[in-house]
Amino acid sequence: MSLSIRQLKYFVATAELGQVSQAAIQLNISQSAVTTAIKELELEVGGALFSRTHAGMELTESGRKFLGHAYTILSAVDEALRAPTSNSTLAGSLSVATTYTVMGYFLPHHLQRFSQLYPRISVNVYELNRDAIEEGLISNRFDMSVVLTSNLVSPELASETFFGSERRLWVSARHPLLERPEVTLSHVASEPYIMLTVDEAAQTALRYWGRTPFQPNIRLRTSSVEAVRSMVGNGWGVSILSDMVYRPWSLEGKRIETINLKDAIPSMTVGLAWKKGAELAPPMSAFREYFRQIFLEPSFSGGGRVRGI
């Protein structure tokens, strides 16, 4: 039998949330990755773990039994990771630059886990825009950065992408577009649009809009994800944003739904960047290996992409 920790995590998230889409959002991965992992597990155990219904994913009797085993395995792994290992002797410092989106929706959990594994490595984190991060890496002010690799420009940087977060259309509850069998950018173009501007989100959006004969009907530009969430939840407009920043409720408690667009919308990709040709000091190598073990596990078919090494 060939099982991976990642497959078990995907299975547990789906079991707890009852929907592949919600599990993918929580895990910051694609729905296809979750679906593939579950199918692989079902092949290994020789039976269905879920019943697929219109409401979502319901555990079968075998699935409920397997869930107990999965909890036990993941708990044991988590305990093992917290135990002292040879890694705990590695000492040094690490300067890490990151952007607003990555800092707000991805990095804190991993900083906490990394510090548990490497308590003698001091990590200093700096939140900046992409231009400042790229300049800082090239000038050696920062060792590494956790960034939206899809936004990187400088050819002087090496990067490694760990996962892609799909972009979907955000609409308010009971929005008319929810009733359509398929939704395209032509439909979105007729709606008031809330444009997020932080981390070059507007430039990215206009690039994929530019490949069509349509343009968004921009009602508001804002650097605040929460403002987008509130505006969409209150029915003031729609927006296209990644699963990584999606939450189903606005601050006022308004429900936000997502729609898969028929048009090809590029995913937002997250990963590491560093100066091309730089020798990775032990703390840098440890930081990179931490993320590789989580997202680029050999048994995972999705894989990552290394650029510019």
C-alpha cells in the first residue's frame, strides 16, 4: 500500500467540510488535487470512501471507519514533528520578505510550524510590495521571499512554485448568475465589478480580461480584501479572486458564493524566490525543504515548478 500524508489530509478536510470545493479552499490547493487524492485512496482501500451527492460528499460506512484511522495517523505525525530531532540543532538567522496577500492568508501558520522544527533559527519577516522584494533579494538585503510567483518579473531571481490557488467569481447569495448552467466573462462584464488592487491583482485581472473582447464594469477599486468581501456580500458587485483569500462570509455576516467560470482564468501561484546563483545557507535550505516536504511530496502528482536555478 502507498499512502501519503497529503492524501490523508485531503481526505480528512473533505470529510469534515463535506465538499471538495471547500476542502480545496481550506487547503489552498485545486479541487482536482483533492479529487485525485480521494480516488487514489479509494483504490488503495478497495472501496468507496464517499457517496457523491448534489449536496456534497457523504462518508460511506467504510469512509467513517477510515476517518478514525486517518485521525490517528495524522495525530501521530503531528506529535512526531513536535518531538526534538537533529533539525533542532541547526542555528542561524533568516530574513524573509513577503507580500500582503501571502502574509495575511498563508504564511503565519508555516512560520509557527517552522519555528517548532527549528527553534534556533531566528526568522525576520518583512512585508513589502513585489518591486521592493525583488530589489531586496538581488541586493542581498533578504535571503528569501514567500511570494506570488505568478507575479515575479526579474530574471535575476530563482523561484519555486508550491501550489496554485484557483480564481473564481465571487457573488452574493441568491445572485442571478448562480442560476445559470455556465458563466463566462461576457456575463461578468454586464455586472458591476469590485476590483482588488493589492499585490498587482488589478494588473493580473486586466491581463486575462485583455485576451477577450470584454472589459470589467469597474464600480470600485480597493486594496482591501475585506472591502471586496463586504461589497460582494451586500450585492454591490461581483469580483474574481483566488480561493486562498476566499471566506464564505463578510464581516457583516453576508454570505458569499463562488462560481467556476467557463473561461480559462490563470491561478494565483505561491512559492519561494531567492537570488539566482546564490549559495543557500543552511537556514535557507531548511526553509526551502520545509515547504518542499509539505507541497512537493514525491507521491503527489501535482508537483512544483523550479524556475531560474
